[in-house]
Amino acid sequence: MICEFSEARYKKDKREFEKQVKRALALLERNESGRRAKFVKKSREKDKPFIFDTDLQAKAEKLLGIKGYVTNIPENVLASAEIVAVLSGSLACGAGVSDEQVRPAGQADLPS
């Protein structure tokens, strides 16, 4: 796995993170679980059916701005920095990167 930090991604992730926290706290005020509320979990207490998940909040906050790429391309075929450059820029835009540059030898016949 190759990880990369981006200031632009951090800003975007931070905005989304703050919205999710705000939504979770609003749901807790109303004593609702909400559909797919990220930081709300069931409680074992009977008087409070739902609580704010501070462990998940701390974990999510540590990952703000980080993008990960999983690949099976060996380092001797394509360096980590080149993989990040190819996956984050050229392929996303459809610009001229050939299959041979992205896939290791012997895998060029796989469907795109």
C-alpha cells in the first residue's frame, strides 16, 4: 500500500469530517440513530440508546488528507512516486499512459 498526503484533500476531508460530526451530534440531541450516521453507535445504557463514538472520531481525524493506493506492481518495475503520479493524475484524466506503463510485464492482457 502506498500512501500520499495532500493539502487539498485535507481541506476537503476536514470540511466533510466537520459536517459528519455536526450531524452526529444533532442526531444524538434528538435521541435518533440516523441512517448511516458515522459517529453514532449503540449504547449499553438504557437511558441513552445512542452515544457519540469518540474512538472512531479520533481515528478518522488522523486520516484526514491521506490517500492510499493498493497495487501489486513491484518497486523495481515502477517506483512508488511514479505509481502515485500515474494513478492520481494521468489515468484519472485519461491522458496518454499506456497499459505497459501501469501494468507489470505479463499482465497487459487483462481487461482495462
